[in-house]
Amino acid sequence: MFPRQRRSRRFSVAVAAPLALCAAAAAATAVAAAPTAVADEKTPPELYGKADPKFDGVWRQSVALLALDAAGAKPSPKAVSWLSTQQCEDGSFPAYRADPKAKCDAKKTPADVNATAVAVQALSASIGGPNAGTDKALDWLKSVQNKDGGWGYNPGSPSDANSASVVVGALVSAGVNPTEWKKEGKTAFDALLSLQIDKDTKGAKKDAYGAFAYQPGKGDELDPNDDATAAAVLAGMRQDLKLTGDKEGHGASPKKQADKGAEYLAATLKKNGGYLKAATPGAKGKGKPDYANTADAVIALSAAGHKDEAKTSLDWLGDNLGKWDKAEDDPAALGILILANRATTDGDPAQLGGTDLLKRLAATGPKPAAMPSHEKDADKGEEKKDDDGGSSLPTWSFIVVGVAVGAGIGILLSGRRKKQSL
């Protein structure tokens, strides 16, 4: 895996050289992409989902692109290009900026660690590997690493389990060894392990052993947080959301501690009947099923090798899909379901509980340039064409579009973004 770390810079140089010649072709390719779903006046037509993107535009676009790729579809170049244009000059991504042509304003559109890290994962998958844009984003992430080795939601804010974990996912998706990123001798794993509850944790109950806290409390106490635990388990197994990380176990990582976190998740899911409960302070429906966090847990359990427990909760999600309104047309919700399905089963990741998740996701934004092979036209035996008659675009077009834009230019406290997915 780690030879890719050296390859990432070479990849950027290789594609940057012909960039001037390709820019015009990239622009033309984006314009020729498939028609987009109708969006409201606040939502760009290249963006998946119709809700106000102020707090989650980059996040939901990234999850949607990851899910499309995981399901075997090729996203529209328009969708990839839109995500790339959200990047600021310093390499960071905000949660969303309405005018990509304007310079980033730290007051109006502050840099978002989570958005930047998940965008790296999405662009690495959609463009075919590390590129100039993702390299620049990684450079920015490294520049804002905290002294404890972790990251907070915004640069300079205290480290939290979710932010540190999504950055680890960005690193492994780009072929970078997370243990090589150190601040004052500490890595992201050091920051994560400082948030794990064990027998030595003051005031901890035995049934919380293995869980991770989002952040320390006022008295440095650690309270178990299911969402933070799922994120930390995934990071501890050196994985990204698509589970394309280190499968060979190279390099040091807290896999034993991550497995303890997985055991905590499995026990919690079993106690609840297959799902995690909503626990965001003040959230509507507190204590009721949290579908998004349950899907996160399914991915984490699969990454840790707890496939049976993951399958049980995935089946619960499939059986209760009709009760989750976000599963109708929310791209982040549909995306995380596809990713959970892909992580756990060997079948079609788009099919869950009799529902075609990919079809629903595709309907929320720009029509994919190509659908999976099983979606090919039965009569002609060729890829379905866009409504304007244009045929599917080759893989290289995504590289051109993404790099051309990228070279040119979180989970809001875990809860705020989650509220949009509950």
C-alpha cells in the first residue's frame, strides 16, 4: 500500500504537465454532462440533494460520490467538478460556499476539517487516485494538526474523535501512512486513544469499556459516544468510508483497541435490537433509532471483521427503511446506506430491503455518466445514454475535470450534520 504514498506526488506532476491543454476539454466535458435534477433556488444543480447546503454541501456531495463509485456507477463530471471548485486557495474546503469564484472568507465560510477530509476521500475515488487538489488539501490538513496529534472541527479547535477519524480516512484513501503525520511526536492514533474508555478511566462503567468519547468533558471525564466510537473504530482499522485502506496491516495502528470499540458497538446494537439510539443533546426524538449512526456502525463493524453483527444491523436497516424519511431523497443518507451495504454483503450494494438505493441517489442530483453493468440496456447491450443523447464518458474525463479544477484552486460538532440525516 505505502508505495502509493510516494506515487501520489508523481501522479500530480504527471497530470499537471498537460493541464493547460486539457483545461478547455475539461470545461467542455463538464458542460456536455448529463442533465441534472431540478433543485430549489438555494441549491446548485450540480449538487446532490435539494435541502439548503449551508452546513453540509461538501459533506453530502462527497458521500454521494463515494457511494456512486462504490455501487459501480460513474458520477457526472459536473458533480465532481462542483466538489473540486469548493476548494479554497489554501487547500481547505468549507462546509459550503455559494460562489466558488469568490475568494474564501474565513468569517463567512470557515475552513472545515471534516469537509476537507471527506472531500479528499471522494475526489481520490472519483478521479482515480491522488491528484493536485487532494495533495493540496492534505498539505492544509497537516498544517492544522493539533499538538495532541488530532484535529478539531475547525482549525485550532480541540481535537475530537470524529474529526481525527475522518482525516485518517483521507490519508489512507490517498495512500498516506497516518503514523507518519506527527505533531510534537504524536499521531492521530494517540489523540484517538486518549478518548477511549477502559477500566482505568475515572468513573467509567464496565459496559462502556471500549467506547470512545467525542471529546473530554469539563472535568476531563469521558462519556461513551456511539457515533464517535464508530468513527474511531474505522480509523483504528486504517480504513476510509469505502474500506479501501490498508488491508494488509502494514504500519502501526491501534487495531486491538479498535476491536474493543467494535465489541462495544456490537453489544450496544444487540441490546437495542439492532440499531443505535439518537443521543445528540436536545435532539428531537432522543432515544429513538438513529439510522445514520447505525449505518456508520455497520461499516465500522465490517472493517473490524465483525461481519455477522454488521449483517444483523444491516438487515434491521433494510427492514425499517420505510420509517426513515431521509432514505427517500437525502443523498448523505442514501450514500451511507450504500457504503454500509457494500462493506457488509457480497451482493449488489445498491439493493437493500427491496429498495434500489442507487436509483434513489441518482435521482437527487446530476445523472451519472454511466450506471453499473447490470443496468445496461437489455436490447442494445451498451451503457445507458444520457437524456441529451450523449454516451457515457470514459474514466480519464474525471481525471481531467477534477485535476483541472483542483489545481486551479464535518460533521458540525458531530451533531449538527447528523441532525440532517436522522
